[in-house]
Amino acid sequence: MATYVFIESRDPFEFGDTRFVADAAAALKQRGEEVTVFLVQNGVLAARAKARGSQISRLADAGVALLADEFSLRERGIAGNELASGVRASSIEGLVDLIARENAKAIWH
């Protein structure tokens, strides 16, 4: 079985095509696949608990693992206690570990 790692770097409130990641990740999870969405750069803006219109709660409810890059969070002034339910802060090394796994399929957006 493959492990899917979606790397979302775009601000979901600026780019409408970020919904693709949420749709694809949720669909793969529904099919029983192991799926992680790793938020990096402006993608971490969606990880805030008070972010309106974010797909994060939908993904968390679907069982998708949600990680946000610690450096990107710090650069944007987002503290760990401001993260939406289901989102965990992670180092970039954590991302490398995910995509280096056997049968990992990484999709960068």
C-alpha cells in the first residue's frame, strides 16, 4: 500500500486551487490509503483554529494526518496553541522522513 504525502505551500485564502489537495487527500483516505497533508510556507495559514473557510477540519474529520512546518509557523507568528484541532507542528526533517519511506508518493502543491 502506498503512503501519500501532500505538501501544501499555497495560501488557501489567496489561491482557489488549494481545494484540490483537500479533495484528493480526502478521497484517497476514504479509499483506505495512508494520507498526510504537510503544510509549509503560506500553506500553514490554513492551520489556524480561527481560519474561516479552511479545509483543515474536513481533513481531520476524514482521518488525514495534518502536519504544519514549525519554521513556517514561526515566520508567520502562529503559536502552537493557535493550531486547529488535528494539526500538529512538525520539523522539515519530519517531512523528509515521510517522503523517504518505501512506497511514499509525494505531491507538492
